[in-house]
Amino acid sequence: MKKIILTGDRPTGRLHIGHYVGSLKNRVEIQNKGQCDEMYIMIADAQALTDNADNPEKIRENIMEVALDYLSVGLDPSRVTIFIQSHVSALTELTFYYSNLVTVSRLQRNPTVKNEIKLRNFEANIPVGFFTYPISQAADITAFKANIVPVGEDQLPMIEQAREIVHAFNRVYKKDVLVKPEAVLPETEAALRLPGTDGNAKMSKSLGNCIYLADPKEEVERKIMGMYTDPDHIHVSDPGKVENNTVFTYLDAFSTEKDFQKFLPEYKNLDELKNHYRRGGVGDVKIKKFLLNIMEEILTPIRERRKYYEARIDEVYSILEEGSKHASEVANKTLQEVKEAMKINYFEDRELLETYRQKYAGNKEEN
Ligand code: TRP
């Protein structure tokens, strides 16, 4: 079976290293190793508008930021299709048809939506578009017949709901038109839920606790040097805790044995460093500097590519436009198949015209 990947991000802000280690890195690896037949990366602006209806500017600005982030991590538009959700109109049509196959109570049970409603204080005033975005997400995925959807843990209920919609559609319309997607999560626990630099479980712009892919070196250094460690680890000689020590959580997510050879050769791997830290004798500045070196190793080429594309904004614009065109063609094809299965493809279905002809053939014109 063909391997088709679709994934995307809401353009509500710049992408940060949490996005990188949790998803972007993996996309680039799949691309470079040729591990899939088609890959679609969607800038989910329509979904972002479901809870930002009054702030379209924010979404518009961030479309370019996210596009630049994609290109700077090394996603290659000649190998992957990068597109803008709102410019693939088949997605909204599919959403409308799928919504007949989903009940309100099923949407109410979606834990991610539930949680987001609470976070946004929407309880009494949930926008319908927001409430139904899992259906639109099912359209995003199925329009491309994607069977693999790399996402974070919070998106599992969306994929589950998409699978149910596929199942219902194929059953009701008696045709295997849609493909059931599989979610793929990041491999390491730390990469799954990277905390903010202040140790807060959530990374957010307002908390100022994220390292952005576009941050200059001084900014990264400032954030890492100010990172939360073990508050009881005061003197270098004190024993330290590595659990809930943000620097170690980051090292769990980012460090490799190669990094040890290159930047900290007195230890073979993270376990050795952790053991020494626990016993006492390792200073926080040392582990922070190590993390900074690793971060810079990752971020330097990303920054360089960003500069390249920032100097060629017209090119980025055409990448998005071409990508959206290509995505539309693919999605339109699925929409056609969907309409055919639902028998609402009136003008393409000659048989249907023939049925009508015969049905009314007996009725003679009066003259
Ligand atoms: N909901 C995803 C997020 O918040 C973005 C998204 C929209 C998505 N449609 C998708 C992800 C389809 C995977 C597949 O990050």
C-alpha cells in the first residue's frame, strides 16, 4: 500500500523547538529517507480561525511565519506539498457531508475539544465551527487518502474520530472510498511533551518560556541559562535531582551520544552524566552550556535557511500557491469520488440521467 502522510499546524504563532523535536524533525527525516510516497503539510488557517474569528490578522501574519519555519527546518517543496487549508475548498465541502455522519454527543465526548473549550472559557458560547473542527480535520486527512498522520498526543482523539467517520462513510455509502488513518506519535516520552524553559508543562508565548526556531543565538543562550533546574542543587558538590529538572528533560529529548563525543567527551552518554549529577559534582552551568551547544548545532542551519528564504519571500509565496493548487487537485478528486458514492454527482452520472428519462418518458407534452 502507498504511504501517504498528511499533517499540519495551526498558524497561531511561530514554531518552537517543541514542534521541532515532537514533529518537524520527524517529517524531515521521512522526507530525506524517502520513507513515504506522498507527504502533505498543511497550514491549518481555517482551523485556526475557528477560535480566532475576530483576529484574522494574527492568522494571516503567522501563515508566513509557519511557512518560513517549515522551509527552514529543511522541508523541501520539491518533495512535499506545503499548502494552505483555506485554499483547498474541497475540504469545506467534505466537512459538510461528513457532518451528517457525526452526532453532537460524539463531538461532546471528544476529550481534546472538551479540554480546549475549558481552556478558552467557551463553555456557554462555543462557536459551532470550533465545536465541529474534528470533522473538518477528518476532511483534511481523508481528502488526501492519508494513512499516516504524525501528530502529538493531544491529537489522538481527532484521529480516532476521523477513523470513525471513514468507517461510517464507507458503510453508509457502500463503497471503500475513504482510507482509515493511523496516528504516529514521537518516539521518546520527552519529545512528546517538552515543557517550557521555566519548567511549566505548557509552552506559550505569553509565558515567554519557548525557544523559537527563529530565535537568535543570544536569545537562546539567555533562555537556556535561565532554565529551571533543581532548586536544592545550590553548590556544584551538592547532589542533584534529574527528575523534573528541565535541563535534563531537554537533554532527554535532544542529546545524542554524538553530542557527548563532540561537546562533553568526559561522559559517554546521558546516563553517565545523570549519575554524576545525582551524586554531586556537576554544576548547572556545565549542563546548560552542553544543552546550548546541542541547541545551536540544531538551530544554526535552521537559521541559515530561514535567512535564505526571508530574502526570497516571492519564492515562498509561490511555493504556497503551487502547493495549494496541487493539494486542491488531489482533494477535488476525492470529493468527486465522495459525491459519486453518495450519488450526488448529478452531471457526471449519465446513468442517472437515463433513469430520469425513463421515469418521465411516459408523460407526454400537452399541446
Ligand atoms: N489540530 C492540529 C493542531 O492543532 C492541526 C491540524 C489540522 C491537523 N488538521 C490536521 C493535524 C490534520 C493533522 C492532520 O496542531
